[in-house]
Amino acid sequence: MTELKNIRNFSIVAHIDHGKSTLADRLIQFCGGLPGREMKDQVLDSMELERERGITIKAQTVRLQYIANDGTNYILNLIDTPGHVDFSYEVSRSLAACEGSLLIVDSTQGVEAQTLANAYQAIDNGHEILPVLNKIDLPSSDPQIVKDQIEDILGIDSKDAVLVSAKTGEGIKDLFDKIIKILPCPSGKKDEPLKCMLVDSWYDSYLGVVVLVRVINGELKKNKKIKFMATGVTHLIDRVGVFSPKPNEVDSLTPGEVGFINAGIKNVSDCKVGDTITEEKYPTLNPLPGFKPSQPVVFCGMFPIVSDEYEHLRDSMVKLALNDSSFSYESEVSPALGYGFRCGFLGLLHLEIIRDRFEREFGLELVTTAPSVVYRIKMKDQSIIKLHNPTDMPDSVKIDSIEEPWIKATIIVPDEYLGAVLELCISKRGVQQQLSYVDSRAMIVYKLPLNEVVFDFYDRLKSITKGYASFDYEITGYEINDLVRVNILINGDPVDALSLIVHRDRSQQRGRALCARLKDLIPRQQFKVAIQATIGGKIIARETVTSFRKDVTQKLYGGDVTRKNKLLDKQKKGKKRMKQFGKINIPQNTFLNALKMEEN
């Protein structure tokens, strides 16, 4: 058994693309975690999607063994966390299992928006924070300016900051020594009743449910009967192990250690992230407080392109929800798209990643509806309902007021792009709260409606700043606004997949843009097809798809004009009858392309 004073549990937090995964690679390599032939870049990013996009999606853990200068053997449990704002729930869970954090800052770019958010999250968890300045091998690196930024913006003492290059391995030995010296060791007692925190769980097709745990008190070993306190279910442990970074079986896990267990768990609902695991015979009296449940902020419908795949989609949802506890879903039926699910996400990148995972991991082709946020509707009878789907919006005569969620957005941007960013925020109904300067970069704090942000805000921000802007946000609350539902009618029939809730001032512009896009996407028929955007009974925009037209007068070679008119009238009556009984078959990729609409 390793003594508590020789264990360190720490996570790596940073802004996206500041070198967390590369630094984790160097730490594993330094400790000989993998033989040279098995070592590869982003070794902890196990998903193909993570490696392809160069981002971390799932927090990964690894146990390292480090021998200090005095010969003492230390156990270091490292958790590599995501950097993007949409995966902040992964970060919060990882921080709860650790006592310290390495705050990675790119020495060429300085403190960014997510650096602030993740550093404050670590401070809220009571972590000891060790600043690490990465990429010191680059010519544009300026460690002293970045140290000053860490002190000025974050208020963290940077005198112990370690200068490293995760690419070349420079400064890694010094970093290990500082981790042991500065970061605290865990606390806990082996002779007390078993108490473990359920940090994460995922589905493995060979082993079933794998549960990642952090032991607080007691000892966790094979053949022990454990109880999940939140659900009350009991299981017998089959296997106990650690990731180093490959899964290795061990005899037991003692206080302060992080590892995994297999217990033949079949039901996804048994494993609630943040639950307390204890022994069935001698349970602990006080469960851990657990994590604050994640609140989805963006909702959209997901439907299989082939209706026969609905059952496969449902099974895939169950497995993916276990792997990503911030993803939520419920079944829904759409007249246009058939049977599917209404899904909740932490942001647009989260939505995109989940959709890609369904396609790659489960071989599903999906249609996703327009993303929307959660609205609070106060009815005339004073009852309050939460609206996830625009099609469920009650009749306007019964509504007293509609509240929409607002966010506090922090944007850090080079000075030359400031004007374009302010213009973008104002166009999205934003209210400026703060503007300050950090060296040659501006830090703007804006209050923005989340409805406008989920649409295309992030893409446009990156495009107008050539990718130099960094963006972070937090939900601040709900505010009453003049919001309306825009319905799209095709030949008088509403298409619920294209309904959206927008501010009244923007409704006409958004309705016209969607109608114009649909006009290009809907295939021509034998009769005219009317595309209309409506608010209640009022039509605010219209486009018409012209019909195919046979030249019925072609065979005429002379005679009176009445012969021509007679044939044209006959054709007109046929078209009218066809329009009355004809059905428009709209390809499903039409919905997909219409929902990718961009504002000009």
C-alpha cells in the first residue's frame, strides 16, 4: 500500500489548444507509462473524433509512478480534461476527484477566456493551482508577460510557475518536482467504512459498464459487495484496476487512489455520476454531496433517416448517455420526420460531437432539427411551463409573457478586431457590461440572449477575428422579451421540423431567409408550391416554387386565338385539381440543408 503522503491527484486545465494533451503525453513518456513503439500523440484521446479534431472531449485518467531525487516512489493520478466551454461539466467532475490543478497557459498567446473559467472552477473546488507556461520553445514565447497576466487577471501567484515545452520535453523534470512539492496529498483513512466517489462511467462492449472511482475512505477490492447509495442497488466487484494508461488489474484501491471497477452492471440507471459507493454490510453514514446536475442549454430533435433504425437509435442513445452524462434525451414524434428523440446538449459543439459519434460509433444517419433553447412561459392562469420544442408552444392568447435565457459572455480578442466583435454582439441584441485591456488585447464582457448565440454566433466570431478570439459563457438567468413562433407552411401544411422562436424584430428577416433557402431546396412539382412563413395567422414572408409546364399549344399551327385559350384553360384546371390532391414529397436532406441556414 502506498502511503497517503506519497500520492498526488491533479487535473490539467487550460483553454482549448494550449497543449494539455501533448503535456500529458510527455508526462506519461517521462514515467515510462508506455513502451516507445506504443507511444503516440494524444495518447489519452482515445476517440478517433478527438484525434481528428485535435480536441479533448472526454476527461481521461492515468496513474504514473515517479521516483524523486531522494529515491521516494510517488503515485501521481493525472486527469486530462477538455478545454472547450461545451465540456465544462467533464471538467467539474474531474476537479472534484483531485486536490490540485496544473493550469496550462500558452506562453505565446497568454491568458484566454477558458483559462479564466477553468481557473475559477479549480479555485471554487479548493484546489492548489500550479501555473505551467507551455510552448517556451517557440520564438514568439514571452513568459514574463504571461506571468504578469496570470497575476493581474487571475490573481494567482506566478513565482512558482514552471516553464515547459510539451513538444520537446524541456522542463518536464522540474514540473514533476514542483507537483510533489506544491500540490497537496489526499486525506482519508483505510480503517473507516468504505466511501468512494463515482467520477465517471462508460459502456464497454466486452466488460459491460466500467465505473471510474476515487476512494475517500476504506478499501475497495475484488469480491466485495458494494452499494450505490443514490439508487440503493448492490453489486459484487469482479475486477479492480488502474489506467497506466492501459487498464491494469490490481489487488485493491486504498484512500486517495483513483481507479476503475467492473461489477457486472447491466443497467445504465444504476450508475449516477457523483454517487457515493459504500460497502453493503458496513455502509458509511454520510454520503458525498455529489455533483450539481448538468443543465442542457441547447435542444434539438434527432430522427433516423431510415425509419427502421429507430430501435437501433434508442439503444445507441442509452449507451451514449452512460458515456456522456451531460447528454439527455426523450422520445418525440414529428409529422414531417417520424419517430425520433428530443435531445439536450451543453452547447453547439457538444451537439455536433454527439451527432458525429452516432454516425461513427453506431453507424446511424440522422436528421437534426434547428437548435433551440429552453423558454419559460407564464400563462394567463399564472402557471409556468418550460418549453423545449417550438412546436409545443401554447396559443398566444393564453400566454401572459415569455422569458428567454441570457448569458454573460467573456470574449478576449486582439485590438484590431474589437470593432467587428462589438458590431456582432450588438447585432445579436447584446448589452455591453465591461471593456478592459490586457496588453494589446481587449477583454469584453457582454450580456447576450442564448437564443442568438446558439444559432451561428461562435462561427461568425471566429470568422471575423480570423480565429484569434476566445469565448466563454455562463448562464445568468431569464428575462421577459417579445418572442414569437415563426411557422413554415408548405402548400398550407405546417412543417414542425422548421418551426423556430425568434424576437419579433427579427422574425421577418429570419422568415424571409428560411423561405428563400427552401425555394432553392424543394424540388419542382407539376404544380406551383407556396412556401410561407407565418406568425399566428399572419403571413410575413412567401416564396413560390414554379411548376413544370408542358407547352400544350405546340401542336397548333393556325386558326383563331380561342383554340389556344381553350387548351390553356384546360391545362389550368388540371393543375388546380392536381394541387388539390397532389402530395409533395420533400427529401429529408432538404430539412438538413435548410437548417444549416446562415445569416447574411
